[in-house]
Amino acid sequence: MEETVTADHALPPAPGAERYPSLALANSTIALPGGHHIDQLGTPASANHWLTERGLAPADAGLREMCAAQLRSLREQIRALFASRVEGLPALPAALTAVNDAMTRVPTAPLLRWDDKSGPYRATPHPTTQIVDHALAALAADAADLLTSPDAERLTACGSAPCTRYLLRHGRRHWCSTRCGDRARAARAYARRTGRT
């Protein structure tokens, strides 16, 4: 069952998601108990809001369904790469290609500009027609940075079923949120009481 995000269902960012926007992107689809599912990118408006919250698009960008679909597609490719890393499996070639294509579609480095009054400065071009391409490039580059950084050793999947979010593990924490940790502990206690393992 697909739902829109409400305050009742919103989870706090998983550990590491504030530092790595690609981790937040991977976690923008949320599985809840009872077979419920939340997609924070499910509509063009919600995808625009998600990008705006991370400084990747202006609030009035007016994303269309095609743009939201591109963002959801990149999310699935990044999730596939994260899963490969966590499970110690080879990466899917299609996922690598998708991330590399997104990174190279538009320049993300600030270009040198010259103002007649103030002189040289650097700015990243964001033509209106390329806002989504720039956001995709930034998210893909961030995923590549995470996967090739020392933090990749701490990348893990949330240890509470049915949660499908990823996090950067710290200490003994294996859950993306307190809610998931409580659910896992309650499931263990129930299994002990009923004699199930």
C-alpha cells in the first residue's frame, strides 16, 4: 500500500543520512509493519520537496513526473550498489552504469566566471532545464564518495524487519531509528516468551 509521508509515519534520518544525501535518497522509500510503504518521491511535488530540503532544487522548480521517475530510478540503482556493498557481492553493471552516467551528464564543479565589477568567481551553472540533472549528478557523486570512503565499512542495512533503510553503523547500533530498535527488541522478547527463535 503506497502512502504519502505524514508526521505519524516520518522517521528521523538514519545515522549518516544527514552527511550523505545519497543515503537519504536510498532511504526515501520506507517499508512499515503491516505491509505499508511510504515513498517520499512518490509524486512530482513530494520529489521537488525532497530535493528542496537538501538544497538540490528550488522550491518552485515544478518537477514533472518524468523528473520524479528519474530520481526514483537513481534511488533504486544506488540502493542496489549499497546492497552489494553490505552483502559483499559484486555490483550490478547496470547500477554502476546508471550512477556513472548521472555523474557525467552535467558538470558539478563550479566553473570560473568573471564579473566586470567584482572580478573572477566560481559558480555552478544551473540552467532551468538541467536542475534535475544537476541534482542527480550531485547525488550520484555523493554515493560514489560514500562507497569509496572509509565510512563504507560502516554501511549496513537496518536490522529490524521489515525496514529496508540503510545507515552508517556506530557502536553497537544496528537500527536506523529508535522505533526500529524498539521493534527488534520487542520481537526478540516475544520470541523468548513463546519459545520461538
